[in-house]
Amino acid sequence: MAQQKVGQFMNRLSQLGIGLAITGGVVNSALYNVDGGQRAVIFDRFTGVKSQVMGEGTHFIIPWVQRPIIFDIRSQPRNVPVITGSKDLQNVNITLRILFRPVSEELPKIYTILGQDYDERVLPSITNEVLKSVVAQFDAGELITQREIVSQKVSEALTERASQFGVILDDISITHLTFGREFTHAVELKQVAQQEAEKARFVVEKAEQTKKATIISAEGDAQAALLIAKSLGEAGDGLVELRRIEAAEDIAKQLSKARQVAYLPTGQNFLLNLPQ
């Protein structure tokens, strides 16, 4: 009899444990968490996507009937490469770096129309469209020299297009801009030609300066010769005699510094007996 009562008690405990486990499982499945920087959209099997957006925290749902779809509303980076053509029909390779995030209030609409991978469906398409439209307004040279203006036009047009899909673009920048091989080769040849032209211009200018310097030097020599001739005509033999004395003095100084000379003659004939 006692064994029978013990068996009944154990059966009741087992049933109670199973009931608690089931209850705990149901409670856990009825709760979900939304972390910081996230929002949740509720999908109901009977009514579809609810219009209410759930914020951060722990929330209740009806198990099996409802399920949460979690979205990240923080800015996320994405690089979008595009190949397009310039105004002068040059191939242009452009890569845009975009920081994007969804509009929280429009998450139910975004999920209904685009899904959770809305960025994959929207950003490449509108970026390709906007870049082709903007780049076609500039030729290849202007894309380089007016890059800031090009970037501004792209940013304005792309921001407006993204807003139509409930997407906010926090930053747009051109990180890569190259041209086709033919255009790059033509630019290199142009740079080489410009360098050669600059070099030739420098050579011509140098020759002109040398010519001017030679003319000025010749004119100076001619002027000096005229002045010397005029001085000789006015001073007679006195100037020649002065130059001869100065030359003799210079020779004497040089001989006095030489090791082979023990003494210097002091006679007048040594100083003045120079060739006429």
C-alpha cells in the first residue's frame, strides 16, 4: 500500500515538472529583446506586418502567432562601385562610400516592400542611376579639377532619391576615381609633351640670357677700351709709368714670399727696369 502511494506521488511530481517546463517554454517564447541601436517590427500570421515599431527593451508577443523582425538603425558603411561615361565619352570608374541608416518610423513599410536586405535592393540601383546622370554633365578633365562640385551634386541627388525609400544617407564621399586605359595613356603623353615644352622654353630662355650677357660684356669691354684710350691720350706717358710701377710692386711681393729668394735687390733699376 505504501509503495502504491509513493508511486502516485512520483507521478504527480513528474506531471508537475512537465507542466512547469511547458509553461517556462511558453513564457520564454513570448518574450524577446531589442538591443541598443535596434528596432523591431512585428509580423502577425493573421494581420500581417504591424504598423507599430518596438523600441529598445524586452517585449511580449503571442507565441507561434507573432514573431519579431529586428533592424539595426545605426549608420552602416557601404562601398558602391560604378562604371559610367563622362561628357566627352571617356570611361570612368567611380566608387562611392556611403553611410546609411533606415528611418525608424518607416521600418514596417521598408520590410513590407523591400525586406530586411533593403540596402542591397536600393543603394546599388539609385547610386548607379545618380552617378550616370551627374558624371555625364562633366568631361574627364572637369571630373578631376571640379571634384568637389561633382561630389556635392552626387550627394544632393542621391540623398533625395534615398529618402523616397525611407533611407537616410549620413555621408557620401568619392573614394576612387579612375579613367580608361586610353585616356590615362593620353594624359601621360600630354604631361610628357608639356615637360618637353617647358624644357625647350628653358633652353631658349637660357640662350637668350647668355646672348644678352655676352652683348653686355662686349659693350663693357668696348667702353673700357675707349676710356683707357681716352686716359692715355690725356695723361700721356704718366699713366703707363704708373701701371709699370704697380706691376713691379706686385712682382716684388710675390718674390718676397718665395723660399728660393734670399734677398731682394733694392736698386731702382730692379723696380723700374721693366719692358717698355
